[in-house]
Amino acid sequence: MPRRPAVTFAVPDIPAQVIAVTGEIQSIRFPMQGQVSDLACVEATNGSFALKRIRRKIEFLDAAVDTFPPRPEMAEEEYQVLRVLAPLGLPVPRAHALVRLGVPPDDEAWVVMDALPGKPLNDGDVSPALMRSLGLALAKIHRCPIPAEWSSGGGDQFGWRIEMIEGWIRDAERAQGRENDVEVLRRRLRAVSDLRACTPVPVPPTVIHGELNFTNILVVGREVSGIVDWTGSGIGDPRQDVTNVVRFKNWESYETDELVLAFFEGYGTPLLSRDVLTFFWRLGAVLWGELES
């Protein structure tokens, strides 16, 4: 994944339309960022807010073949998702405003949302109590009613992956000297197609986060305080989210690992089978080049 500059905007860069919502900025900090956005948490006269900016023109350091192209529309997508999910009482931030500025290719979009308490979870902080809390939080998301706005679509977990890799291939084919990249990406495309042929027995689709990892999970003490970064959410297979957050040291200990057992105790279902877990691991890994065949 591409590396990003640590700080990419300052208080004077914040648009007046955003300041109209937050009030005067009193302090600003920059937590761990995503791959396509600039994120700041601010204390302001009207409260604590998270400000996310997405620009079409954004500079990556050591950009990889599979770099996500930023789209300001992603900000609008997340804003709409949060406007639907937050009123359901889910552990997500409330969205207050969406600000679009400029025209392509110099356009950008800002989302103003609540800054949830806590810090991103990391492996060193994991405990059975925290994993149990994470299971409870994720179960609440997966068991909420599917919003009417999302009722169309069946949660196809292959279509968007294939479309994304095909886009990367087209970009690589248009550039000189990227023949090796093209071959790498074609191997990934073949691997996704192979996985499609061995899809597990389907389960009812639910609301899913879609890109759930520990950096998107905020914790206070031994409790999950919120789940953030909802740009990739939609209707899909809940086992994708579960696979992304289950942590254990080796296959031999899977069924007895205390962190795994604590998570599923909170989540309220039996453990995923090894075959299902392996399928969703491979599906995620092949997209980002961690598994080429």
C-alpha cells in the first residue's frame, strides 16, 4: 500500500463552509490516515470533530501498482452512509456536513463528522475483554436492518474486485515500462476468478464495513468506542468483516485461542470453519498482492 505524508493540511486550509459547522478551531491533530484521504481531528467552539478531505490530485510516496485512485465522490459516499447508519444507534460517527469545492481535476470534498473518543486498536492492546467488546460491536452492525437505500444489490464480493484489478491493468498497459506490473495484475485477476469457483455456501447478506481492520476500530480502555472509515461499506457477506478482525497465532490454536473464543462469544455465533476463514483471507490477500496465486 502507498505511504502518505504525515500532515497534508493545516488550519488555514480548512474551508469557510467547514468552519461554519465546527466554529473556530482551537486545536488540531492528525491521527493515522487512510490511503486516499487527509484526516484531522479538531477541537472547536462547537465541539470535537473529525475532518476528512479527499482530493483527486493527491501525491503518494512510493505509489504502488495497486494504488487506489482518490475520488472526491468517496467523501459523498461516506457521508451518505453515516447519515443512514448513525441514527440506527450503531457505533459510528454522526456526519454533519459535506462540502464540495473546485472542478475536476482540481476538486476536493470534505466530510465533517463527530470525532469519536478513543485511539486505533493495535495488536499490542488486544485482550480477551477487548475482543469480546469488538464482537458485540460488530454483531450490532451485522444485525441491524438493511437500510431501504441499500436494498438493491446482492453483495457480490467478486465484481468490484475484478473491476478494480482490470482498471489497474488498463492503467499499467497505457504506461511505458510496466510490462511486469501487467503480468502481476493478470495473475491476481486469475486468482480471483479461481476463488470465485469455490465460494462457500452463502449466508444472508448484511450491512458490512467492507474494509474493517484494527486501524478503523477505536478503543477506550478495554471497550470498543467506535468503528470509522465507512467508504467501502455496503451490503455483503458478514464473514468478510469477521475474517478481517479475527486474530490468532497459528492454525493449531485456532479453536482454542482465547482471543478468538472471546470475539465469537461477543459476536454470538459459532467459530467460522477453517475453510470459510481461509477463503475470505485469500480473497482479501489476492487483491493487494499478498497472495498471487
